[in-house]
Amino acid sequence: MNRLARLLVASLALVGAAAHAQQVLRVTAIPDESPTELSRKFAPLGQYLEGKLGMKVEWTPVTDYAAAVETVVNKKIDLAWFGGFTFVQANVRSGGKIIPLVQREEDEKFRSVFITDAKSGINKLEDLKGKTLSFGSQSSTSGHLMPRSFLLGAKINPDADLKRVAFSGAHDATIAAVASGKVDAGALNISVWEKFVAEKKVDPAAVKVFYTTPAYYDYNWSVHADMPQALQDKIKAAFLALDPNTPQGKEILGLQRATRFIPSKPENYNGIKAAAENAGLLK
């Protein structure tokens, strides 16, 4: 073998090694529920993606919403489950380099709910004046940004008109805070509320919804624009192919609380960005 041939073989080996090293898809999600619940929900989806993509899929939990944003912006994570607000934050931080691939059909018309003890006497947003209220995470779309936006629209300034505002960190923690009497009311993701009611983890006769917001765009699965287009296309196709009429599709979609996945685009979140700017939450 002459010198040129040896160099060619060595180069191909290096390329092959580099390609092999990249055959791991690192995935995370904003921690809007407990770590064990997020891991449980992702496990069958991860197995499905491994089969569809022909590569290892690695679940990497993060400690908070800000960490989810930073890991994708810095390309330490390849695929992330964002809320609308965290997507906007990541897109702004990256100079427009974050791409929302897909969203659940439900995310076209997502809502938040305000809940309270059924005996609290709180029946409308105006009744919150002088009361205590828990949001979820400060960076949560459905647990903070949009509930705050609708409060401001009703001429209620949470920081001035309420006795105290707290942040539970996650939607399930908000339910627990209201149910235990730590706060008078809470605002959270309607999907998590409905799941808790269906699983009998909360008694709607004891803790009630007293206000449901108008609809807005919310969650999506996003990637960095520097991801090879072919891989972006394969990931999108895998989500769009999930079929509720198959056992695997039914399980995954059920855990994701989705009817089906549909394509998404950055423009869907212009309203979220405007709401964040108006509330002074986008920095």
C-alpha cells in the first residue's frame, strides 16, 4: 500500500470514528413535573426514537428551566421539550438558531387553569386581590407567563394587588401547595390538572378550577439549527409517524398527553414573545 493510500485509509477511519462518536441523540425536557415522572414519560419515546433514527438516545434531566435553555443554546443537548416561553428564551439567546420541529395538536390551543380550595370563596380573578397565589416556575409558559399576562389583562398586578406570590417550581407542586393550604390559589398547565383529576390524585370537589384562560400556543420539541438537516428531518418524521392506532403509538402519545404530533414553526410563538415583553419577563 503506497503512502497516499495509507493516508486515505487513515482519513476514512477518522471520519468513521467521528461519525460513530456522534451517534447519540441527547434529549432533555423542562422540569415542569417531577424527575421520576419525566423519566417515566420519556422511556418508551426514547426506545421508539432509537429504532427510527438508528442511534442511541440518551435522556439527560436538567435541574431547572434555565438549564434546559442553556444546554440547547450551547449544543450540549440535541433535542429538548420546551414550553413556549422557554423556546422564546432559547431562540433569543441563540440569535434565532433554535428550531421548533413538532408540537402536539393540543399545543395549538393550550390553556392554563387557576385553582383554589373549594371553600376559599374565590370564584373569579378579581377575588385574588389580597390573597396568596402560587405560580409554577418563573420560566413556565402555562404556569407563570400566560397566567400573569391574563391577570394583567384583568387589571390585576400580582406583585401589587396580591398578598404574596410564590413559585412552586412545577405544576404538580402547585397543586400540592393549594391542596395543602400553603397558598390560597395556584396557576398551572391544564393538561397536568386534567391528568391529576383523571388519576384521582386530586379531588375536584375539594380543589376547584375557578378560571380557565383563553387559548395560546405552547410546548414543542426543538433542536439547534446547526443539527444536520437530514437528522432534523428524521426526528420530525418519527414524531409525525406516531399513530394512536398502534400499541406503541398509543402508549407514547398517551404518556405525552397528545392526540398526535404536528409540524411547528417559530412564528407560532410570536404571541408568547409579545406577552413576555409586555410582562417585563424577557431579558
